[in-house]
Amino acid sequence: MFDGLKEKLDRFRSDVEESAEAEAETEEATPEPEAPETEADADAAPDETDADAEAEAATEADESGGESDGPGRLQRAKAFATGKVVLEEEDLEDPLWKLEMALLESDVEMGVAEAILDQIRSNLIGETKSQMASTGDLVQDALRDALLDVISVGQFDFEERIAAAEKPVTIVFTGVNGVGKTTTIAKMARYLEERGYSSVLANGDTYRAGANEQIREHAEALGKRLIAHEQGGDPAAVIYDAVEYAEANEVDVVLGDTAGRLHTSSDLMAQLEKIDRVVDPDLTLFVDEAVAGQDAVERAKQFDDAAEIDGAVLTKADADSQGGAAISVAYVTGKPVLFLGTGQRYDDLDRFDPEELVDDLVG
């Protein structure tokens, strides 16, 4: 999963290592200029304090734009003399540009890519490392911190939320057509069952012909009760009936399907608003395909603007080598990715763990 993105992140690490090592070799090979010795110099005993003061003054002049061999050169030379190497902006300029292109090619949203690059700069520029240590370790840590910062936005513990909520918990699923919303509901029923929660399915997709048959097949395969009305009925009424059934029968969770829609479908968006008023769901989850990349990110933002969502589920994550949607959705919407669909079986719904994902991406 996300193998293409892993390769690009690893390439960035290698690029920085190569750049820093090349610069360090240049520093090692460049002799420090010697000042001409005067009679006074020959007679005077070397004073370590004065030498330190001169070095500090030279460094200040260098940092303030005075004459020097280049930006940060004295700082780098001093660090090298003590067995360390300083990472400077010139070490990162080309690798960061390549990383930016790689992130955009991986469908990471532009603002998210910029946030990642900014944090990497902040974490790396001016960092010193022992010559015996690995630049790659520094880069890996900086990548991990930057990715985790953008991926973890809005995260909450789904299972804790379900456990703490008054029963029945009502979860409504929304998104565009054909992204695996109904199958995700079936997977969620299995996920909850494995954790000791009963559930009832509600077909609020009264718009699409064949929707009842599709969700009924899942309900029968899972041994779950399905609440459904005739095609063309009121979706809010269907989910409301499911909530009443759950209350009467001590069912823990109501899983409500809705018609696939675009955010521009005013009548269908009005249906969501009515469901929100009538049912007041505990959670509204946006479902889209991980392989949709930036389209999924933009749709998540549009749905959140039109009818506020609480989190997202990305299907087909197992077929996505880029990872752009998984990295970008939370940062763009402020709402977390909660689950990844990773296959065709009912068991193929994985809790989205930002730390686990980042460790997998950067090694």
C-alpha cells in the first residue's frame, strides 16, 4: 500500500544524504586561508579567548551578510573541526524541490505538500550531526514529524467514541456514487460485531434502483436486520425507523446508507440536511476512494462545507500506490481519516492509525 510514495520519500532521504556528504567533502578539502604572520604575531603568545572571540565575530559577520566564503560557511567549518556537520539550506534546496514534485505527483494536495516542506526545513536547517551519525536518520525523523503533523489533524479514537456514546449510536454514510459506500457499511457492521456491538442497517438510498437489493444481500450475508422503504421514499424516515427499531430491540449501532450525490445536487444535499434535523446522527462519515487522489480530497472538502462530516473512510487503499488522499484529507478538512478499505472481504476494513502509516512510509 502506497509503495510509490514510499519510494519517493526514500529518494528524498538519499538526495539529502548525497548533498550533505558532497558539501562535507568540499569543506574537508578546502584549506582555511592563513593570515600573513607579522612580527607582533610571532612575538605574541596565542590567546584562546581572543581566537574564540574572533571566530564568533566572524560568524556574526557571516550571518549578517558580511564578507565570507558563503552562507553559513564559518558555522559549517567550525562544526566540521569539532567532528560535526551542519545541514544548511543549500543541502536541502534541490532535494526539497524534488520532494515537492514527488508529493504533487502522488496526489498530495498543494497546501499539504507546502506544509510538509515547511516543517522539514524547520526541522533540518541548522541541524548538526556527528560525522559518525547518519544524515538519513535526521531526514527520516524530520519526515516522520512533518507527515505525522498533517495526517493526525482531528484524530479521535473511534472505538472510544462508540463506547462512550448513549445507545443506539447512529452513523450516517455519505459520498459520491460508486465509491463503495454500501460495502463499507457492511464492513463496518462486521467490524463492530467483532468488538461486541450489535447493529442494524438502514437503506436511506431510496433514490437508486436496486439499492434495496444490494444492501439486503449484505444484511443477509452478515445476519443483520435491514430497515428499508420503497424506492422514492423519504431517507430521513427510513433512518428514523431504524433508530426506533434499535431503541426497542436494544441494538447498539444504526448504520445508515444514503444516496450517492455530488455536493452540487441541491435536492440530495437537502436530504442530508433533513436527515441531520430528524435523526441527529452521532457521526456522519464521508466515503471515497483512496485511488481518486486529489479528487477525493476536494470532494471531502466540498461535502464538509455543504453538510458537515465527522470523518472519512477511504476505500481501495490496497490499490493505491500514491497515498495522496490519505495524507491530505484530514489537513484540508480538519476532519480525520478513520478507516481504510483494503480489500473485498467484510474483514477488510482497517482502523486508520497515523503513526503506523507514517512509520510504514518512512521506514
